Amino acid sequence: MSQTETAPALAEGVDTPTPAVGSSTLLVRSLRLWRTRIGALLTLILVFVAFVGPLLAPHASDEFIAKPFSSGSASGTVFGTDYLGYDVLSRFLYGGRGILLTALVSTVIGVVLGVVIGLVAAYARNALDDVLMRLMDVIMAFPQIMLALVAVSLVGAKNSVIIFAIALTTAPRVARVARGAAQPVVERDFIGATEAMGMSRARILSGELLPNILGPMMVEATLRLTYSIAVIAALAFLGLAANPDAANWGIMIQKNQVALAYEPWGALLPILAIALLTMGTGLIGDGIARTAAGIDRERGEE
Amino acid sequence: MTGSGEKRWHVTEPEGGLWTPSRRGLVMGAGGVVMTAGLTACGGGSAPAPSGGDTGAAGSPKKGGNFRLGVTGGGSKDMMDGQNIVTKPDQARLVTAFETLLEFDDNYQLQTTGLAESVEADNPKQYTIKLRDGITFQNGKPLTADDVIYSLQRIGTQKNGLTGFAATATMDIKNLKKLDNLTVRLPLLSPDSTIPQTLASYTFGMVPKGYEAFKGDPSTQIGTGAYKLKSFTPGQQSVSERYDGYWRDAYFDQVTITDFSDSTAQINALKGGQIDAMTDLPANQVNAVKSSGVEALISQTGGWIPICMAIDMPPFDDPKVRQAMRLIIDRQQILDQIGSGHGQIANDLYSPFDAGYDKDLPQREQDIEQAKSLLKSAGKEGLTVDLHTTNGASGMVELASVFASQAKQAGVNITVKNDPNYYGDAYLKLAFSVDFWGTRGYLNQVQQGSLPSSPYNETHWPPKSGEGSNFGDLYKQALAETDDAKRADIQHEMQKAEYDIGGYIIPYFNSLIDGHSSKVAGLKPSKGTLNLAGFGHGFRTIWFA
Amino acid sequence: MKFLRGGGIAGFITRRVLLGLLVMFLVSVIVFVSTQLLGDPARAILGRDATPDRLAALQKQLNLDSSKVGQYFHWLGGILHGDLGTSLASSQPVTQVLGARIANSAVLVVLAAIFSVPVSIAIGSYAALRREKLFDTLSSNLMLVLAALPEFVVAVLLVILLSTNVLHLLPAISPVPPGTHAWDYPDELVMPVATLVIAVAPYVSRIMRASMIEVLESDYVEMARLKGLPERTVLIRHALPNAIGPVFQVIAINLAYLAGGVVVIESVFNYPGIGLGLVDAVTNHDIPVVQALAMLIAAVYVVLNLLADVATILVTPRLRTRL
């Protein structure tokens, strides 16, 4: 509803848009901050666990070990067995890949879509801008989890449906931020200059506008990835996952939480993994935002 | 049953069981032996319960209290009807207020403890029902023959859409006749030895003449049962109060039935004392809850969750493929994984409590090598097939998943399809699917699921030619057979065909596991269909200690 | 839209309301079209009992044969008159089915707002004043951790901690029996509300901190300081009003998110609100209820954003002057 006219460009949970800075500079400089480093380390560790984990698992993800919720000592495993009597550690090591891939794919689609829409709207500065942003408002009127829930219940919990629902709800939120960040750039002189040179609209958008908003977009993308993971986990928690008994962190939480009080690892490991991953991406985003703000301040002082 | 909360409960009633030898002759014997009242301790006919002198022994029942039951599987589809249910909370609500002519005891044996003092077979095509005197509905009006006729005709009228309709197929509903105020004659269209079981099914509740289902006014819900509906909000809660003129003993002042969306919330509420009992405690929680003052009531029932192969659809139109599938499954492991060991290994046959259940057929065991060679000779090596399932009853989805991983050993690649719209769209049209059933007698079950005319025939049994093609004829013979031994022989022949080339894979008979607080007394395991031992036999045989 | 520019605050509000109505109209079209995908409601209601005769009877009863366009305008007209139709699952008016649920969810969301907004504004502002100092570091990191925990994890951990296993202080579930009000059971509201506060506070405090830092570095705050105004006056009269504007947006978005996102929390606490109502309606293919809830949640989003926009303009001096 907002932003198109006077209100400052703001989107949920993201700091005020950072000014244009070269993306590689921003990344490198943000890594000077300890919080960015910790964030990167956490993220790397969990991505490693998710993608290499299956190679390290002591058992197959569907190898029956002992009765459900047996303790580690009773079942001869490190973390005991889960709700179907499978090895918790192995299920955990197998369970990250799916959720990370789904989150990653849906976020990338949503962010790309959102950035394109945001840039086109910002550059258009006319009725197209209004129409696009109204459409984004309409989609945003449906909370992410609600839309995903309805879509999954309608069509069935297929991965493609989950990805579609998350990408669709991610795009307008990204579009608003992208548009907000691009608007001041559009007003700058050099854009007018490129227009005068007869550069095509696509070239201007991708070659001139995009590089100038990469900073805020990177922050936004990490934030969106975090939300996507949370939504997928929440869907799994509500029992809506593609394969309801697959080794998957979200499903592990849902199915094993009933034993959280006495045989906790089956739920606790994936909870920790998702929390640490979320923290990691959050710290990275925070670090980039702070760095950008710092660069901005330096410039202001110049 | 396992970790996930049960989301939905679909109708599987009415149930019923065949006569067991102990009851032989009581109904079908020559000349029609009368089933007399007072066979068991809880036989009625007496005035409303005395209560003052009951405080003697510690274990004797006490009056009072609000019994709060938490039930999963409900939702806004919840309803109240003395002869119909849609969800599991509906079952609990039905038995608060409505009672049947005959009743099953905890051993799944028929008893004349219900509203009828006797149900007598005058000849194979005619029964006489004699009501107990002095029973009143909750509005004080006495129960009469007119009410029984109205009740049976209501079920037997197809457009009413009641669950018991299919079971009235043999009844000559139009010609029910009132002999006197307490006696009804029930003529049959064809001989049916399962009539008494049908009359004991809980969806054959007796309702007053002119009765209609709940449409917003609790005062319309008048039964003969112990508790009268006070308020009801579908998807959330119903409250019932004790009817003081009830013809038997009942102890609670009030019964509150609350819907739960999730079994974890149910367990938490039970542990925290916010409810007194819960349905469907996950099997893997039985030991865990014991440490926190919660008791588990484990009833071995005849309920089953089959994997169904449609015998006329590829690849299962080849009996060798069906046979291979039945050899792939590791029944004990499935019981351990999904039922945490609570249940009984099954042998691809149903109705284990039926007197005609063939216990002599060899127990089928996992045999991967033979399965592989059967598949090879059928030209189906490396078979790939979709297995459809849904969250209809707890364990259905897990069974599909676990079977799929077991099948990998035989090189069979099974993809589990969990479809929320399964029962709406695809049901009964699938080659390979999972379903669920409750306790039922063999012939009642055949009528429901294994005949061309059955409402729920997932396997498209019986075959049109060859072994098993005489299944329908055998069923008719068995229905008409009055000699138990001879009927058992016919049933064995039917089961042999199903065992050899049938479409069901039945891994185990599940237990019903319910949780209750230790202050609830009077609960005993029961073989019947309903949870919590027939919901505490209509909430009248349990009390707060 | 562009042709409607001008007119000061009144004009601004008028434009916003018109835009809101436009969005709601588009939402209604999308809701109606997409719920048609739910398939044959009669079949869905009957489920395993969908024998041909029962199916035919129900389809006739539900009047599923009129044209789609006609059905849409009939439905839209009903909404405008406050008639949301009849629930397919329970055969009761949708308003009756949802009335208590809406009230229950509103209680949760309002309580969560009452507790989380002041606390997170205070934390965010103080962290901005103490930038890079101990309080800032501690609160920022705590908020980061809390934001990282999915809300169902927070809810489950609270139950274990406060109700079932460690301490036995609070009821584990909050069922709110029909006919009673959520506020009749204050002890049952503690944990659901606490979960929501924990879910919302990190975002609000984070944006408050960022916004406050920006304002504190701005020229006019500098100016106010140079004028020799006391620091307290500078903060409360000059910095806070300007910093809080953007925060309204975030609060609005978070509250709107709560309206649709309480589903997980309601599931954990068995709390009869609109979240569980939505899950139930979707499972039962109860189209009128799904439509009503989708419209309601979208309306909440639109109205909250409208209020946030207006509040931002009214509260922020530097924006007000631009109108």
C-alpha cells in the first residue's frame, strides 16, 4: 500500500535501503566485521552438513534400527532412534539437502522475479509502475504461510507447489525493496545520460541499475532465504510435506517433537540446525547492511 | 499407531461379528431360542441407580464430576446424529445419548444388555424384537415399538444417507410391524444370519419417532442414553449432562468432548490435567507417558490397515505380482515400526475374532528371493509403481513409506503418493492404495468391501473367472447357513481364495491405544471398534475414583 | 494514482482508501477464482461416503449448477451485506462459524501487539543510543537468536519449560470453550501471547534501532542539539517521532503476518482461532469459509497498512510537510 508516493522505501524486517556500492567491495568489506564472519562460518558448516552429510551417515535413512524412540544406548546409536525406529543421526545427516534445496530454489526464483519487477517499476515511473506495485500489493495481502498452506492443500504437497507458493510470495516483498532502492538511482544524472545515448531499456536495467542496488538486494536475499526455510519447516510441522516420512529437517521436528521431553535429539538436532542456519544468514545480512551503512557514513563525511 | 496426529476419520461402520460358538443356537436354533435379559452383570431393567450406599469399597463407583475427553480427527464436519457419524468425536458424542437394541461385550460377543430384552429368529427370514419395559427417552417419553420402527426405517431409507444403510439390504424395511407396544416384527428379504450383529452396531442407535439430526438446537437430541446434549459447537466442543431418569447406572454429572487438531497437544493437556482422557495415544508414546501419571489403555482390536492391490488393474492383474508383494513385506518389522509392537501379526485375512476365521492357513513370512523369482517369471523385474495413501487414519502414511523401503530389497521401486484429496477423487479407482477398517465380523466385512456390490471394494475382488470366482455365491450360502460349523467351512473356502490370490496385504491388526488419567476408574480393554473401550460403554461404566 | 495527487492529508487518506478498495476488489477476484480449484465440494464433504446417490443429493442441495460469474457477484454482494454464505462442512452460517474464532485470534494479536510494541520500541531505541555498547550488542544478539527460532519451536519449548516437564505453572493448551471468551482464561493466554511477542519483537526492535540511528545522525537532530535543547527533549520531541514512522510499517506488516501466521501457534496450543479454522476449512474443502478467511486476512493487511501509512505521515514531521 505504501511507498509509491511519499513514504520512505521500507520493507518488512530490512534496514533502510543501502546506497549503491559495488557488490564485491561490499562483500569483502563486510567480511571485516566479526558478525559477518561468524554468520558465514555457521552458514558454511550447515550447508556442508546438508550436502555432504549423506556420505557420512552411519546408516541408510530408511534402515530400521530399533523400536521407535529408543535411547542411544538401547539402540547402539549416537542419538537414538526416531518415530519410525530409524537412526536419528543418519536421518539428520540426510535431512538437510532437501529443505535447503527447496528453500534455495524458491528464494532464487522469488528474488529474481522481484528484482526484475522492482527495477521495471522504478524505471518506468508511470502507470506501469502503479499497476505493477498494486499487483504486488494484492499478492502481499496474503501472508506467506497462509498462501502456501492453501496451495499445498489444494494441489497436494508436491515440491513444485511449495516452490511456486514461496517464490510467488517472496517476489512482491523483494520487488518493493528493489523498487525503493532503485528509485533514487533512476533520478541520478548518469541514467539520463545513458538514455540520451540510446541504450536499450534492458541494458539500462541490467547494466546500470542492477549493479547499483546489489547491496540491499543481497541483504534482502539472505533474509528471504531465512523466511523460506522457516515457511518450509512450518509447513512440514503442520504435516504438509512432499513425502511425509522422508528424512527432512522440517518433518523430523514435526514427527519427533512428541518425544522432545525424553528422547530429544530427533527434534533437537534439526531445530538447532535450522536456528543456526537462520542465524548465520541473518548475521551475514546484518553485516552487509552495517558495512553499507558505514560506507554511506564515510561518504557523507567526505 | 504412530507419531503423527490423526487428522481425519472416515466412516467405516456399521460393524458386526458373526456368532461365536458360545452363542450358538441362542438366536438361530430351531424354534428360536429367546435371548433373555440379565445375562451379564450390567443387565438392566432395574430402577435408576442407587447411589447413597455405594461408598463402601475403594473400587466401587462414585457419582459426580465432569469427564473431559480430548479427541483428534474432528473438525467443522462434526455432527450429532443417533445413527450417523462423520468424524471420531461424533462416535464419542453418539454414545453419550444413543443406545442400540443389542450390545457387544468387551470380548466382541453379543449380549442382550441393550434396549431389547430379546431378538428372536422366528424363521430364517423373520425376527422378533422385544423391548425392555420401563426405558424412557431423555424427555421422559417411554421407548416403544413405534420408535424402533421409525429408527430402522430411517436407516433403511437411502436418501437419508446414513452409514448403516448398506447393512439394511436384507431387511424388509417397509413391512416392519408393531405387534404390541414393546414388540416389533422384522421380516427379511433374504436370509441373513448377521442381523443381530447389525442391530448391535453403534450406528443403529434407537431414536424417538420423528427424530432428526442436530441442526443447531441441542434439545432435539433425545436418546435413551445416560447423557443429554446441552451444547455443541462443531469442530470444538460438546457438553452433555446426565439424564436422571436413565435406566442404568451412570456416574458423571457431565461429559465434555473437545476436538484436538494434534496428538501432541492432547498429550500435553492430559499430562497437565486439562483433560481426563484422550483417544489414540501414539503407540510410541505408551512408555513415555506412564512416567508422568498417565495410563495407557491398550485394546487389541480387529482393526486393520491394508495395502490394497486392484486385481483387475496392471501390474496387479497378474496373481504372481500380488503374491510377490505379499512376500516382500516384513510384518513383524512393520508392527514394530508403526505400532511400536502393539498389535498382532496378520496373514492377509481380516476379521480375526470371527468364529469362522481360518487360523490354520500358514503364516506368510517375508521371502525376498521367492518374491524376486515370482516377479521375474511375471516379467516384472525392477517393477516401478505408485502407492497412494492419505492421512485418513494414523499409520496409513507410515505404512506406505515403510513398505516402500522394504520393497527396495526386492528391486521394486515404490513411490508413495500422499494425496489429501484421496477419498474425494481417486478412492476405489487406484491400482495400489492404502485404506483402513475397524473390527467387524467376516460376513459383514465381505458385504462392505469384497463383493461387486460392496460400497468400499478397493481390490475389485472377486475375480470374474478361475479360483475365487464363486466367492459371491459362497457368501450367499454362508448368509443363509444356520449351522455354525457348516458356515465356518464355507467361510474357510472363501478365505482360502483370498489368501491365495486376493488383493489385500494385511500386515497386522492394530491395537487401539488411548490415554487416561489415573483417577479414571472402570476402564478395561475391549475388542470392539470404538476407542477407550467403547468410550467407557457410553460413559456409564467409568467413573472418577 | 497520479491523477489524484494533492489535497494535503485528506487527499492522501482518500487516495489510500481508494487504493485499498481497489486492492480488495482484485483480492476478491483472485480468492474466488482460486477457490474454484478446490474441486467439487460435495464430493469433498462426503469423502469416502461419496456414493452416487448421496453425491447427487448434496450437489443439488448446494446449488452448484448456476454460472460462475453469477456465483461470484452473488458472493461479492453477500460480503458487502455482511452475509458470507453457509459453511459446507457444518451447514451453519459462516459468520456464526467464524465469529468466535475471529474474536479469539484478535485477542491474541492485540495482546501480542500491546506487549511487543512498547517493549521492542524501547529496546530498539535504547540500543540505538548505546550503539556498539554492551546493551546494544547483547540485545542485538539476543534478538538475532530469537528471530532465528521458528515460532513453533518457541511454542514447543515454552510448553516443555512452563507446563509439562520442567515447571508446572501454566496450562499446556488453551482451548477456550465455545460460549466463553479468551480473556476469561488469562493463564491460558500467557504462552500463546508470549510466543507471538517473541516472534514479533526482534523485527520491530531491529528496525527501530536502525531507524533511530538514522534519525540521530540527521541534520535536524544535530540542529536541535546545537540549539542547546536538553538531550531528553531532543530525543522525545525530535528524534523519536521521526524514527517511529518507519516502525509503524513494520508493526503493521508483522501484525498482518500474525493474523495469517498464527496457524502454527494455534495448532500447538489447540487454540480455536482463524488459523486452525483455515486448516480445517481447507482440509474439508469448505469453500465459503476459505473465501471468508482469505478476504478477512487480506482486509486486515490492507487496513493495517493504511493505518500505518496514515500514522507515519501524521507522526513524522519531515514527511507531513511534503504533502
